[in-house]
Amino acid sequence: ARTVTRDADGVVTVGGLDVTRLAEEFGTPAYFLDEADFRARCQEWRGAFGTDADVFYAGKAFLSRAVVRWLYEEGLNLDVCSGGELTTALAAGMPAERIAFHGNNKTPEEIEKAVSVGVGRIVVDSFLEIARVAHIAQGLGKRQPVQIRVTVGVEAHTHEFIATAHEDQKFGIALSDGSAEIEGGPAAEAVRRVLSLDGLELVGIHSHIGSQIFDMAGFEVSARRVVGLLARIRDEHGVELPEIDLGGGLGIAYTSDDDPREPHEIAKALSSIVTRECEAAGLRVPRISVEPGRAIVGPTAFTLYEVGTIKPLEGLRTYVSVDGGMSDNIRTALYDAEYSVALASRTSDAEPMLVRVVGKHCESGDIVVRDAFLPADLAPGDLIAVPATGAYCRSMASNYNHALRPPVVAVRDGAAHTIVRRETEEDLLRLDVG
Ligand code: LLP
């Protein structure tokens, strides 16, 4: 369903519209989001997981009201992690029961709002929060469904994962107390606490192990350990929890070296691990849910930039400066993330030259694409496109150097419309009230 291609003149098009026209209408830099691709990915995830599982889109990757409407229409649920994301979700009409609320330090105001509107679940992250949510729910005369976020001692990144018995991080409640026994630690205590509180209904256990993951082995360990906790809960309390959530983190292709798993492979792997482990433990198989953010929205958008200056450094590389940078894509500077880049407004037969695509910000770490090749006849005014910027680019964008954050333009079937508009200088001055 991906609609990005090149027309007969070699100009990149998306949804049937060419980028030169899009740049004229919407300016650069801008994110262009292929709505058909977004919807197709939602359908693919829903289809792969079927009706016995739920897919919660992780709004932190990119959220706007249009996105919420698409998710709603395609049958996905939504994971939010702040009052702002919750407000956006509700403003776009997502039913509260299809929303999960995450975070390691939800404020009392955020909890109160989430409980009052009736979010489907709050994923509790600490003992203090368990008490806080229970107190607020009771005050409102409600019983709030919660999942407990546990840390399973698995840290996964791309092709590797590390399984340990010990956790040193801010999220979740550890399964293990650091000893060899995996299921008898703080998480088992959190379960006791939640079950003892009237304002809370314990519906499941949640685990999220990392991001940009290609290897299913980390999920396998995580699922096994979570099911181990379910068995312990059954033994200790005589209850079988109905849900487990295995989080997000599934990787996408940023460059041609990346080899992501398909949703149906992921669904099959997860459900067979959970089923096998539950059968071995004599447990009913719980309803599984997942929370992909990047894997849904990441590949659906590209950033279009205009080339400004070109600076060849003899024997090294050529620095190509664009009209955006770390304010619209912090990932290269922050994580050493890799991206590719292509000349989008024309084709060229010129020799490839080694370039570094950099932004216009006042620091040398302001790199968009560290190493890439572009044609040697590249010239100011050319448009270049950086693919796979749908996730964690606009959502992590900043106003550094008082940059104006770019718009997100949705393109579908020959029509383009702004879903998040470009900031203006008036927007900047509006906040500056001194
Ligand atoms: N669920 C939970 C509880 C999470 O913490 C996250 C991401 C997700 C789901 C979605 O993960 P995804 O499927 O999008 O990988 N800013 C970083 C990524 C941070 C992810 C934080 N949590 C980046 O740009 O790579």
C-alpha cells in the first residue's frame, strides 16, 4: 500500500502527488505522511493479531487528531503516556475504554482525569502509584482496571538482547529481587498490594523490553517470565489474570541493512510462546496485547528538505546543509541513528559523492544523515528526502534556535492536507509573555 514512487521525470511522488508541487504548496522542511500506508499497516497488525488480541498504537511515536481517527476507524486501541496525549486522544473521539495510560510519574491530575473519563486501563509503574491510583479511584467512586508494569530482566536492542536477573532503570517493578528466583520479587508484592485495594481491578501484567528490536528471542524470555508470574499469582491468590501486554519495540528498516519482522511473524511468535508457556503451567491463555508505535508510523512518512549550502571538504566529504536539522530529527544526534537520503526533485546520472547531511542549527552535532551518497551535481534548491521519519521525529521536535517546527502533511489519493500545521513566528512570540 506504500504509495511513494518516482514519476516519469524521476520526481518522487507520494499518494500520486510530486514533491516539487508539495514543496511549493506546503514549504520545506515538512513531513509527508502516506495515509494509505498508515492505514494498511494498521490493518496488517490487526489482521495478524486477530480478534483474540489487541493492538495499542503507541502515541508517543507520533500523535495527532487525524491519526487518532485513523486508528479508531482501523480498529486499533491507543497507548498514551501523558495528559497531553490523553487530551488529544479524547478530543479526536477515541473511546476512553480503548485507551491505556502509561508512565512512570503520572501526576495526580493526570490520574484523576484518566480515571474520571474511564480509560480502559492504567498501567501502574510503582508502589506509590498503586496507592495513588487506588486513592483517586476510590474518591471518585470507581474501580479502575490496571495492569502492573513489570521489568523482566530483558534489555533488547535490534539484534541483541541481554537477559539478567537484575534491573537498574526507572520503569516498572522488577520481577526478581536480584536472587536466582525470578517470580518472587517486588512484582509479586505489587500484585498482593493491588489485589488488596478496593479502588483497583487487576486485569493483567505488562512488559516492554526495548526498541528497534528485530530478534524475537527477547520477547520469548519476557513472555516466559510474565507467564511465570501469572502462574505464581494463580497459586498464591487463586486468580488467573485475563491479560498480558508484551509492549512495543518492533524494529523498522531505516537503511537497507535493517531486516524487520513482519506483523504476522511477530503475532505468530508471540502467541505461540504464550500458549506454550501457559499450557505448560496449566493456565488459561490470556488475551495478548502489543503496543507498536514505530512499526506502524515510522515507515509511513519522509521529511522533505531543500538543499541550502554545499561545502566540499577536500579528501573528506561534502557537507550538505538543509533547511531543518536536529530540531525536526533529533534521533541522529541523540542515538546515533542511521538514515538514508535521496535526491527527490529530479534524477541525476552524476557520480555519487560522499555527503553528510547537516542542519542549520548552531552546533556541530546537528547531523541528519551521517554518511550517505548523493549525486555530485547536487545543487542549492534541490529537494532531498529522508525516509522513515514518521516515528519520534515530529513527536520529539524542538524549537532549538527558535526553529519553527515543520508541518505534517497527510497525502492520499492525489490529495494532500495538513494535519499538524507549521509553526509560525507568532506561535513563538505567543508563549513569550515577558
Ligand atoms: N510501549 C511502551 C511502554 C513504550 O515505552 C514504548 C516506547 C512503546 C510501547 C512503543 O515502542 P516502539 O514500538 O515505538 O518502539 N525515542 C526513541 C524511542 C523511545 C521509545 C520509548 N518507549 C527513538 O526515537 O528511538
